[in-house]
Amino acid sequence: MVAQEIELKLVLTAAEADTFLSSGLMPGKPTAQKLRAIYFDTPDNALLAAGISLRIRRAGNKRIQTIKGADTPGAGLFARSEWEVPVRDDHPVFDERTPVPAILGDTVNSVVAAFEVKVERLTWTVEGDEASVEVVLDRGAAIAGGRQSPVCEIELELKHGEQSAVFALARKIAEAVPVRIGVMTKAERGYALLGSVRKSYKADPIRLDETTASAAAFQAIAGLCIRQYRLNEMLILEDSAPEALHQARVSLRRLRSALAIFKPVLIGGQVPHFQSELRWLTGVLGEARDLDVLVGRVRPGDLKDRLQAAREQAYESVRMAADSGRVRVLLFDLAEWLATGAWLTVEETRTMRELPAKAFAQQSLHSLRKRLKKRVGALKTLSDEQRHEARKAAKRLRYGAEFFGSLFSSGKRSRRLRKFTASLELLQDQLGTLNDLVAAPQVLERLDLMRQPGSETLLAHGKKAKLISASEEAYVDLMDRENFWS
């Protein structure tokens, strides 16, 4: 039987879990359990590729087989489809009650144990006047071979009542303990132990269909943007990984673009606030990213040493921002607004909210292409600032193509999508490299390094004309492509 859960996950450290337990927030004594879950997949991780997790969890003498699928709007942030059946032992059962046979076909018999998760679970039920929320604290580890990944998280599941009750309780917990929105499942922690250490997380594929309304499409897209940011934020706080910083910045730009593209669906004063806060955070990450680019282009010597010192300071600013209450509150506000915001119920935008995502996509992509055409003109005659605006228009069109591409993924439209996206990526890459050249003197000037020996090599005046010509060629190629959404 398929059940839809409404859940919010919060992550914390072991020390913070102790603080939570001593805070007095939870009513009475919790129910305690020791749980062991074995996760299964094929040797080539076919279930992982299909967005499915399969586990058998043992609690005492009972075993429950659970299959979860990341196929609902905002999956990984709020809710996922779930199939549960009791089983006799630690061997999976595949029948018509589960989607696994349809996914794996003849390879279903190759499923084997991949890793396990052991946790101590404490459970409370928090009853309010109009809602009941189950609160679970899990502490333990995911284990694969000789490697482990700690698990320490709180899950809040709405049993009945309004979703706002979940967020109200989460905010009370956040006032006592500096928790963060959690987006990584236990299964993902286990799979991470099977491969090489991750340096970054790219955007998850967005899967929409013709039954999806535009409001649900926005929730799915924005939820996955938040998920991508949080995954990379974890890596930034752990190791200041340049690749993770770049992808975190990409996730914020994608989220800002989603807010702009879906403006006809959204309403209320919160959107400008979110855009302002996201612009601030993007800027903090951008300073470090600009220095990453320059450090990679300069030869060893005093200039490189000074740029690396500036880069270390910029990364410290990134870590301070990411670890700040300002960012934690921003993500809480975004998550709550996505799930329960007034934009979901106001009559003024009801028609646009209920518009099929495919129709909304066609309107949006047409407008984005028109906006790019208006911004570009003749690139040679544009100022650096105007070329920067053209680059932003190209980027927004690319994000729009990524957001809505799954709605146009069959037949001729699929081929047009691939060709259109390839041309758009080429244009964006050329304009991005051009922007890096323009940004270099600004960074050097800010750091008082313009007269430093070797700085002239970063200005690369001779490359600018070639990049502008290459950008113009890429733009012409893009405009010659057939639209995949018509």
C-alpha cells in the first residue's frame, strides 16, 4: 500500500542531541528502540539509479521491508512515496505490492545486501490543540565494509492536522539547538561509503509530467535547489572544497532563477526578501569563487601567495556565513514557505498555480528566449556590464531548460532539447569565461594587487576580442536551433 508521508528532517551533532534531550521540549519519557536496517541493491546499483531505496529493518523480533521512491514534489525535503510489507527474515520479498520487479526485470534476483544502518531511536508524540506530530531522534551510524558515517537526526512527521504544526515545532527545537534542515537520507549515507569521497553534488534530475500543476512544479524545483545547496554546504563546512563551493553557488543561482521564472505563480512580500538574502549569500560565495579562478590561472610566486591568502580569508567568510543563524533561518523560512506559504491559497494566482506545468513551461521558455535575444544584440558593441546582463539571461534560459526539460523528453522534442541545450551551454561557457576576464581586474584592484608583478597575465586583454567573437558565433548557433517547447 502506498502512503504519502509529511516529514521534516533536522540534522545535529551528538553534543547538540544531548542538549536537545536535556531541553525539556519533549513531553514525558520517549519510547526507545534499537534498530538495524540492511539496505539492498544490485551489484551495479540499479535501484539507486532509479531513485529507489530498499531496506529490511529489524526491531526486536519484527522485520519490515520498506521501499522508498524519490518521486514526489520536493522529495528529499518533505515527503517520499513509501511501500511497507512485513517479512520473515533478512531476504527481500518482491511481488505485486512493490515496484522493484518492474524496475529490475530479469535482474531482480541479483539483489544483494549493500550496507547497513544501526541506530538507537527515541520517539515522542507531541499533541497540540489541532495537530499531532511524531518526533524521532536517531543516533547511530551507516556502515559499509570498514567505513562508517555518523547518523544524528531528528524527524518530525505529521500524524494529523495542519503542516504548519511541524514547522512550529521545528522552530522551537531550533531555538534550543542550532539544527539544520536535513536532506540526506540514511540510504544516501550508506551509498556514499561505497564509492570515492564526494567533492561536490550537482543538481538532481527534475522529473515533471503532464499531470503536474505549475505550483507543484515550483515546489519540486525549489526543493531540489535547497537540497543541492545543503549537500554542498556540508562539504564546505567540513573541508572548504572548491568544487562544493561552486555547486553551492550554482544551487543558489538556480533557486533565484526559479523564483524569477515562477513569479506569476508566487505572491507576497516574502519573495523579495528571499531574493535579497539569496543574493547576499551568493555574493559571499562569489568572492571565494573569483579567487579560486584567479589562483588557478597565476604562476607560483608572490602574487599567487597573496591571492591564496586572500582566498583563505574569503573561505573563512563563507564558512562563517554558512554556519550562521542567518542562513539557518533563511533555509527554515524557505522550507516552510514552500510547504505552507500564502502563495498556495490566494485567489489572485489560483489560475496560474493550477495551470499545467507544460503550458507554463512553454510560456516561460518563450519569454526567456525573447529576453536573451533582447539582451544580446551585437556583443561587440555592448559594454562589459551589458554583456554581463546577456550572460545572466543565457543562464536563466539554461536553468529554465533544465527545470522543464522532462516535459519535452520524447520524440523530436527530445532531440531538439539536446541540441538546444548543447548550444546554450556553449554560449554560457563563452560568456562565463569572458566574465572571468572582466572580473579579474576588479578583484586585483580590490586587493591592491594591480601593480604586483605577474598581474598583467591575469588581465589577458588579447583574449577578450576572441571570446566576444566566439560568443557571437555560439549565440547565432543557438538562435538557429529549433525550439524544443513549441
